[in-house]
Amino acid sequence: MKWKPVKRRKTRDVIDIRGAEQPRGGGGGSLPGGLPGGIAGVGGGAGLVIVLVIVAIQVFGGGSAGGFDIGQILGPGATPPGAENPEPIPPGEDPDAELKDFSTYVFVDAQDTWKQSLARGGEGYDNAQLVLYADAVTTGGCGNATSAVGPFYCPADQRVYLDLSFYEDMKRQLDAPGDFAWAYVIAHEMGHHVQNELGTNSEVARLERSDPDRANELSVRLELQADCYAGVWAATVFAEGDLEEGDLEQAFTAAEAVGDDRLQEQAGQRVDADSFTHGSSEQRRSWFEAGYSDGDPSACDTFSPDEV
């Protein structure tokens, strides 16, 4: 993907707190499926199985809607440490300086894309923020989290939370390397912000409360729509002439890598479609491709079809 560092004035919504003192470990509760909350670190071997299960539940998650509430499982929230007085790592000392710049570019580009898209549809738009953290973070409304939960969006504070170490985890543990695979991750989280802006998150949460038996189904539909929105953004990248050979395949690979069926298989579990919260590998790729092929958010209605 062709890109260039964004101008400083456009990075006001990026909060880099990797140099600030972080909370050590997540707060209370347990992750769905009986896994303890706040698992620190990502390792190989048995650790990989833990991470795969967590990823199956939470990675590219939607926050308060979509089958679970990260605030309920990770403890009470507060302002992210360093948010008022960020302490970014000096560029000359930052081993992830280029990845930070690329992540910032993707986030800002996706933000600009959706701001313009919603404006054309007569909708208002409140900017999301991107919080870059290391190891652990206290959110402004969704509790404490460690990097083990993967990238996530918190609707309560309208922030995407990202530990840059997940870039290597995608390559080593999910077999989904590449810059556009990473861009897909960020674009998916921004898709959840769009859902928050349009009221989709709150509507799904209402439906889940009224019909708890549909919680998993509604979660899948919400996640697939975020994948589709990521595809819509990718279409704008293509239109600008910034996609390079192999980019789309990287995104397809990433979408398939985090399918519930793929992750259950990798974790040595029986594939159980009734337990899906994000969709199968085929569904995730299919809906990303639908958004990319059409280039219009109206193609991302995952809630009307009987089956997705």
C-alpha cells in the first residue's frame, strides 16, 4: 500500500501513551468461555492456544455490542494513563516508528473517508481517536485491558485501542503478515466506530437484551458489517491508486485467519457454528470483498438477509 506520514495537525486524534506508565494486568472478571481476564503477554506453545481462543472471542471486537461487553469483563474504566499528557517514545528511540506512522496514516485516512461518506448521507460525524499503548491500558469507558485481548474499539469513549506488538502476532501466530493485513485490522475497528455513529451498536444491544438467544447471531452480523465497512474503505484506497500488488490478498488472508471456524480448529476445538461471534473465515472474507467490490456502505446490510 502506498502511503506517506500524515501532517502533524491531522494526528490530533492519535494518542500515543506507549511511553507512559501503564497498568500492569487487566482488571477483574473473566473472559467469555471461562478464560481469566487480563492474561499478560503472548507466547508460543500453550500460550498460543490461549491467544487463539481469546482472539476468537475478542479480536476485532465491537465493544458494548456484538455478543459481549468488554467493560463488564475487564473492570471499571477511567481515563487512559497519559491521555492528558501523552508520553510518546521519542522517534529516534522508537523501534516501531514506521509501524506507528503507517497505523496513523491508515487511521486518519479511514477517518477522513467515513467523515466524508456520512456527510454525503446527511449524517453527522464525531471523530474517533486512536490510542497506541504497550502491554496494558485503562480505557475511558470499557475497563482495563492487556494486549492479549487484541485490537478493540470502545464505544463509550469512541476510541480504537491498539498495541503495535499485535502486528508480529498476526504474522507469527495467525499467519497473516503484511501491511495491508494490518490496515484491515484498523479499518475493521473504524467500521465499529461508524456503527456507533449510526446507532447500529445501540440497536444491536437493544435487540440482544430483548432476545438473548439471538446474541451470537447478532454479534456475527455486527462483526461482518464491520468487515464490509473495511472493504468499502479499501475500495477508496484502490480508487486513489494506492493499492499495490498483493495488498488485497493480504486483507483476504487476515479476514480468513480470524474466522471463528479457523480459530476453533487451531485451538484444537470442534467447530461449532452456534458459538460463533464474528463469523466463519468464508463469511469474513466474503463480506470484506462485498464492501470492496461495491464501494458503497449500502452494500453492507448484514442484518436484512436470513443468512449471512
